[in-house]
Amino acid sequence: MNSQRFLVNPLQLSQEKSLKTLVENRTIYNLSHCELNLFETYESTQKVPLKFNDLVVTSMLRGKKIMHLFDDPEFVYLPGETVIVPSNVEMKIDFPEASKNNPTQCLALAIDQAKIAEILNFLNEQYPKEGHNMYWQLNYQNYFFYNNVEMAATINKLIKECMSTSVAKDIFADLTLKELLIRIIQTQTVKSIDEGKFLDANNPIKEVTEYIKQNLKENMSLKSLSEKACMSTTSFYRFFKRELGMSPIEYILNEKIKCAKNLLRNPTLQINEVCYLSGFEDANYFIRLFKKHEGITPKQYQLLYVS
């Protein structure tokens, strides 16, 4: 329950008689600049190798995998999560729980390298980032993240377009690929900031987000944050939303909820105390917002950590 994941809609499973294999049965949908692969596994197995010639965006739809990637420790891969893998990098996959009654289903969207370069060039020319030597680019070290609501919606839209029979599907898929890359870069930026790995000292987003995290109990206005970034309020709002995919107010509320979740692990704290310590003034508003974010009330969340 540490972070909220938004699910990509699982797709109908293949008919048993059409399965070519019980391990990573593959269905392919080809478009001009990308290829959607749907993989289904119906039996437990280990260290299944998989490699693509292009960058691949993978997202879990059903079940559970254990991923072995680069020289990093293995990690559990579940629905609501996305992994991006550079071209020609081999992943090895375990399926500890897969069975006929509990299959895994995962999508892998292979995107043409030239198309990625074209989209990034377009973004850097038409929507250049603030600051010196600041560019739209993918971070291949930051390859695993939870889907936010926008990311899940974009992946769902792309699946629908890939599987469409419309003559215009390549046009719509190209537009959605652009959106998907923007969402991935924004999500990577937020994750880098959260993990303290955002190293770009030239980017004013670093100072502003650090200030927000350290001053959650203060009344922060768009004007005061803009001044911190040495920008007009209009420029700052646009800059912030472009960098992180959310407004400054949404980011502040997310940070307050994150702070509240950490505090709720202490069973001795009252909900009213948690509300105040995480920067909320109205307990009813806090409870309502927390439930909207996490799907359960603060009290229910706190009880998860009572041994």
C-alpha cells in the first residue's frame, strides 16, 4: 500500500485451442511505427529470456512475474506497473504463480527507434525545456515505475488503437505514442525527485520541489513558488506542469498525502494529529481526499500497520 497504482485494462485471454505454447504465448499487432505484443503464460517456469530490437514499454495486465534486468536485483512485477527496456537488452522472467487458472498477461509495446528520436526532436524544438542544456529525453536507469491515472489511460488508448481496424489507426497511434513518451518522461522525473536522484542542478524544479517537501505545513501560494523559481506565475505553472505532468497544487496535495501515509504507520497518532502534521487544516477534507487517493480512509490505512 505504499504507492497507488492505476491498472491498465486486462484483455480477453486467448482461446485454449489457439495457444501455440503455454509459456509466453505471443499475439502481435503491427502498426507503422510500433508493434503491440501480448504475452500470456499458463504454467510456472523460470528464467525465460526475452529481447527486442527496439525500445519496449511493457505493462503488466494480469498475474505476477519476477524480472531479472541489467545487473540489478530481481524485482516483482505486478499489474499497475510499467517497465521500459532499451533495444537489444535481454530480460529474464520467472513466472512463480502462473497456471491455467491464474495466467499472467503482459503487453510489450516495441517502438521504432527513429520514431522515438523524431518525437523527442519535435518536443525539444516546439516545447523546449526551461534552463541551460535541458532536453526531453528518456532515462534508461529509471526503468520501473507505478502507473499514474494518466499513464494508464494513455496505455489503454494505445492498445485500443493498435487493435483497431480503422484505416486511420496509424495516425491516432502516432499521436498517442507522442503522449506516451511525454507521460513516461514526466513520471521518471517525479520518481527521480522522490528518490532524491534528480541531479540536474540547472533545473529550478529541484529547488521548488525540495521547498514544498520541507514546508508542507506552510501556506504555499502559486505566487510564492513562482518567486522561488524566479519566474512569472504563468510561466512557472506551465513549466511545472510540463516537467511533472501535474499542477503545483496537485503536487503539494500528493506530497501531503505521502507524508500522512508515513505518519499513519505510527499507531499511537490520532487522525487529527496526522491531519495537522501533514499540512491539512480541515480533518473532514483530509479524510475525504485521502480516501479519494488511496481507496480507504486514514483509519483503515493505519490499521494495516497494527501488528
